[in-house]
Amino acid sequence: MPRVKRTLPGFDLAASLSGVRIDRAQPIGPQLYAALRMLIIRSTLPSGAPLHESDIAAACAVSRTPVRAALQQLAQDGLVTTWPQVGSAVAAIDRASLNAGVAIRRALEGEVVRLLAMRPQPFAEVEARLAPVLAAQQAAADRGDDLAFFAADEAFHATLADLAGLPDAWRLLHGVKAHIDRVRLLATRLEPGRHRAAYAEHLAIVEAVRGRQGLAASVLMARHAETVLASFDLLEAAGATR
């Protein structure tokens, strides 16, 4: 039977959870899930970090019941490995899950931009929605602000789906792109130019949409989604995926 270590060298669970804020007027489980998910994606909770219910409950001043629910949902996302009667730990970045996420993202988002390019609305409406998002992304890239760039990147893709009349497409991707997001944030340490490259890829996609080139936009989006695979290879070679 596997044994979850009580801690990792240099890892402090309480310190990692110190920024978690719980609104007692709202359901606690979903808040814990969202907070823990982002901490794992940001590697504040690194691979192998033990996630004992009692420790999380104490650090967040909540009961163990919502903690258990949050960990179960994170396990469904592939972010946490749980052993009954033993405990839970942050899962390593899984290549199979990464491949699946990329395949799903490529298919869904490729269709999003293809349909967007074919929609009859004036491009000025599309441009008006995307311009502030792209500006925020460029500013974050210029500052080297990984988290701000990540947030703007998420907003860009969500806005594309909304403009295409498929807002649920981006929501559907939430549960399958967790490992993609972990790689995206980790890889910035090894790929300092990745933010600017991603921004340029976004501009190319928008230009294809502007030109009503649905197939070209879809191909560009597929290539954009696949870049995370090369990033994973770099991380794996550096031993940063375990």
C-alpha cells in the first residue's frame, strides 16, 4: 500500500495556503476546489506535495467535509492522486492526460475560430472585444508577469468562444486542460520568450479571422495548442514534471 509522506523537504502547506480566503456566505467546497486547483497549476502546491484533509482543514479553518469534496474533484481533474485510507498528494504532470487535453483543445478551439471566421458580424465587433484583452496580454509579456499573462491568455480564448456563440466550449475545456495549464506556467522558467511567441500566435489567429479564413484560423489554433507538448519535453528533460 502506498504511503503519503507527511511533508516534502522545504514545503510548508500552511504557508502555501495562507492566501486562501473563504467566503462563509458561499458554499465552501467549490471555493476550496478553485483555490487548490490554482495553487497546483501555479506549482505553489508542487508535484508530490501531501494534501492531508486535516492539515488543509486546519490551515483554512474549515471542516474536513468540504476539503474531502474538493480533493475528490481535483482527483477527477487528474491533479491529485488519492489512496483510500492513506491520503492524497499532488499528482505529477501526466503526459497521457496532457496529450488528451491538447487533442480536445485542438478540436474544440479549432472549430471555435473556424465558426467565428464564418460569422456574419462585422469584424469591428470582434476587434472591439479582443483589443483590450490583447493589450493586457502584450503588457504582461513586456513586464514578464507570468500570472497576468496567464489570466489574459485565458480571457483571450474565452472571448473567442463567446464571440463564436460557443461560450460552453471554453467551459468544457476547464476540466481537461489542468495539466496544460501547469506546463504553461512552469515552462516560462525555461522558455523566457514563450509569452511573446504566444502573443504573436494570437495575432495570427485574429488576422485569419479578420480575413474570413476559417480553415487557416483552425490550423493556426491547432498549432498554438500543440506548443505545450514541446514545452513539456523541455520540462521533462529538466526533471521538472515529477
